Amino acid sequence: MGKIRIKRKTQRSDPIGPRKVQAQLTTNEALQTNINSVLEQLSTLNAEENLLGLKKLSTIYSNSDGIPISVGDSSNDLNRKCIKSASTFLTNKRTDIKQAALNAFRCLSAVTDLSLNEILVEGDVISNLVTLIQEYDNDSAEEMDSEEQQCSVKEREKNDTLIQAVHLISNLCEVNEKALDMLNSSNVISILWKFVNPSVAGIDLALSVAQCFLTISEDNDSLIKHLQRSEDEIVKLLSIENSNHEVKFLHLNLLSAGLLMNLNQELPIKYLHRTFELIEKVVELDPRPDICKLSSQIPLDKESVLSSDDVVLLDKLVDTVNVLTTAFEIMTNICSSEEEEESMEVESDDDSDDMTCMSESSNFNKTGADINSDIYEAIVKLNLFQHSCNKTVDLPDNVAEILRNHLDTEILVRKYQLMRSRSFHFLNNLFLILENETIGGGDNLYALWTESATSLVKLAENSGASGNEELVEAITAALRGLIGHLVSLNYPALKSTSSDELKLIFQIAQNFSKSVAICANVIQIVSKLGVFFALQELEDLLKTVGTFLLHIINDTKCNVCVMAEALDAVMDVFAEDNTDSALKSLRLVPQVAAVRNMHCTKVRKEKQTLGEYGALISTVRVNLPQFLSYKTKRI
């Protein structure tokens, strides 16, 4: 639960959650009607009807707000039939139909519920996608004019088709191991690799391929072996430049650094200097002024056509935000290591409370540890802490609203929020590395705390919005490190924290109760505040913290790892003797004692799924009996 390592290939959480039965039935009835309509359009020999069916397919599994509609067991056969029928259009002779099919499947793979991803893989999407890409096997790899990269309309359409296909591969392989296995066993890797050189078919295709390889090479031994044979080519990409497309080539440079990290588990020292040269250029980019400019220029009609100047500006901004996102991913992972992220398992007799503590659950205030001195010096010299703080700032509400409400610019807001989440993850790692003086002192930290907490509360009020959970997790991760620094400084303004402000923080855990990571982060934030309140003998605030922790502990549906975090927090917050009055007033000891056996039972049942929380749970099981025994004697 310390440093974060960003994984591109992750299992998505179910965005749908529990639904009322009647609402589920109504939704499924409407969905089946829509699927039947699509099937009818796909089964005709009329190409225009096919196009309409594919366009409709891209939207029928989400509502008007882009929130996924549950597939539902009753319609699975119908779903499979529809997907299988649509997948045949991936190999259609008409480019516009191919692209419509790719667009439909990209939409489905990115925003629908998890069960549909299985149907996509089973419904011949991957096999037809492989066939599509194999059409490029005999394409000439002769270099184009690297300055102008002139190509015919037909060639450009063919490249655009391949770019969409590569994006679809990334989406499917990101969440489905079967898709990854099918890809590894084909010749697609070899076909795509030649296009990572921008001289072959342009920088846009090169970027798509590099991003795809960065995603699917994580924990993929088969692909890593292939890429290791091409390491010299990857190293060349680290330095390739083009003044006409500077931002895009910077992005390709950074993606190659990411590939080198995947090949070697960490970035080799010999490439550090070049990588930080790239990072220095990227973090100087500031898209916010031009984003605000764009919002003032675009028409308010949702489906209106943007001017050519606005399209150029939008493309430039998307490129800028994309390269910043990748830069923060790379920096976050440079400051971490695989060893730190490996989880520890609980090894003990299931019925024994006498377990050896394997490690402390957190060391958030430990600074300057476990990092190469060259990396530390570069972080400080380039002022990366302040740069990352600058990139966490949200867009003005009116700007974000205007951009969200236009079909063409909505993607820019989503990408900007992803960039913010990556910058918060990087901040989390910096809080574990840098000293208080290096990160600007108490006043600057408290200003960041106030601004980030305010943004967090706004996000929590709209917990169902797409992408919010990822950003909330990132912000809470950073804030748990930030508050540790403020507490270590005994920052005076923390004494002025109100119960209402604490309750706003508590509400975040309640709104995202299904996310173990968010709940754990919130508990750790509250725990650090509680320790501070105890030291300052602020009993009313201490009771407010205790009430929140008890609420979690007494929740029978609470996740076992979240409960362990809460129990650990109780022992931290109420460790000192001067907390006995608050502890007694809350009747905390008997309540904790009452749930202890239930927690132990849960641990035994879920022992194989504890992952990174295994060490924390070991600590709790060792220390909790001693805590209860000591406090029982005192009160």
C-alpha cells in the first residue's frame, strides 16, 4: 500500500452494480428489441443498412450518459448471435464498413459490462481481427518521406483502418487473457512491429502500435521474448525526432522508454538521462489555456461541425494530453519497482492468533528510500513535484461542461481527467520519496490538500459518472501521502478541521464502498488525522474519527481487507493513553472485541484472495489481541 506502479493491462471493475429486478427486466427487454433490430440490418445485402446496423451496435449497450447497460443472462444467446454476425464485417471489402465494424467493437470493448468482453472474444471478433491485420502482411516496409509523409486517400484510409484495429486489440487484450493468447499464437505481432517505425506508414500508426505493445507486453513472456530481439530498434525510437510533429514524436520516444522498462522490469540506468531529457520537455507543456480557448470557440450545438481551425486545435490538445499522461505513467513506474508491488501472503495456522508480523502495513512518511540517487537528483533538479501539482488542477466547470456537451470534444475532457489521475499517482510516489523541504513546506502542502480535497468531494457527489472512480482512487492515494507530511510537520491549520469536513471525507468511502482501494485510502487519511487529533488532545474530533471507524468495522458486508484497514487504524489512533476517555465514551473496546472473531473467520475463508493486504492482516491479527487486552485493563 505504498508506492504505486501503473499497470495498463488491468481487470476492469463491474461498472453496473446491483439493480432492481424490475428495472433490470425492462432494460433487457429494450436491449433485446434493439439487438433484433441490429441483426435485421446486418443480415441484409444492402451495404447502407449494414452501416446503420453497425452504427447502432456501437451504442445499444450504454445509455445516453455512456453508462453501461447490463447484458443480462437471458439475452446472452442473442448477444452472441449479434456479435458473431457483426464480426464478419471486419473483413468486408469496403473500407467504410470495416471501419464501422471496428468502431462498434471499440465502443463495446471500452464501455460495456464485463460479460460482454467474453462474448466479443468468443464471437469471432479476435479471429476476424487477425484476418484483417494479416491483409497488411505483404505491405511494403519501404520508408516514406519522413518530412511530408505523403500518401494517397486510399492509403490513408487503409492506415486509419489499421489504427482502429490496433486500438481494438489493446482494449480486448487489456481485460481478456484468451484474446492475448490468440494474439500471441498468430503472426500479428510480427506484422504490426514494422509499423512502429514512423517512416513506414506515419507517426499516427506508429504511436498506436507502440501504445498497443506497451499495454500487451505487461506480464506477457511470449511478447517480451519477441521484443527483446528488437531492443536495438526500440532504443533508436528513444531518440527519433521530427520538428513537424514534435509532440507526437516526443510521445513515441516516451513509449519506447516504457517498452524498455517492460523488457527489463525497470528502466536500465543507461537510458535514464535520455528519458529525463524527454520528461523535462513534456512536463513544460500546458494544455489548459488552449483548452479554455477551444471551449470559447466551439458551437454550443452538440452535433454541430467544428471549424477546420478548431479541429486542428483539438487534435493538438489531445496529442498534448496523451503525451503528458504517458510521461506521468513512466515517471510513476520509474519511482517504483516490481519488488515493492509484490504482495505477501498470509502463512500461518488458520486457527492461530500467534502470527509473525511480516511487515508494517504502511511507511508513508519514509522518505528518500529505495530509489536510485540519479533518479532522486533528476526529480529534484527538474522540479517534477511542482510540475505534477500543476497538472492535477481540474478544468474550470464551465469549460468542462461545454466540452463534454459536444460530440467531438467530449473525448478531450475524458483524456484530461485520465492525465490528472496519472499525475496524482506520481505525486503519491513522490510523497514517499521526497523530504518535506524538497516539496515546498507546510503552506504549499496545505494549499494542495485543500484544493485536492475540494476536487475530491465534487467527484464523490457524482460517483456514477464514467471515469470518476479511477480519478478518485488516484486522488485519495496522493492525499494519504500528503496528509502524512502535514501531520509530521504538526501543521497548525489541521487543528481547525471541522466535524463537517471530516464527514465529507467519510462520505467518499460510502459513495465508493465497492472499491477496496478507495476505502483503504480514505481510512488511512482518516487514521493519520486521528493520530494528529490524539496528539493535540482534540477529543471531539477524535470521537468523530472513532465513530467512522466503528461504522466500517460493524458493517457485516464490509470487505475483509477494508475491515483490516479500519482495525489497524483504530489501534493507531487510540494507541496513546490520553485517548482513553474518547475510547470509553465510544464503547470502542467491546465493539471491536465483538467483531474480532467475525474478521478472523472472513480471513480464513478469503485467505487466497488477500493479495497485497496479506501483510496488513497478519499485523492486525498479531496486534489486535494485545491492544484489546491493554485497553480493557485501562478502562
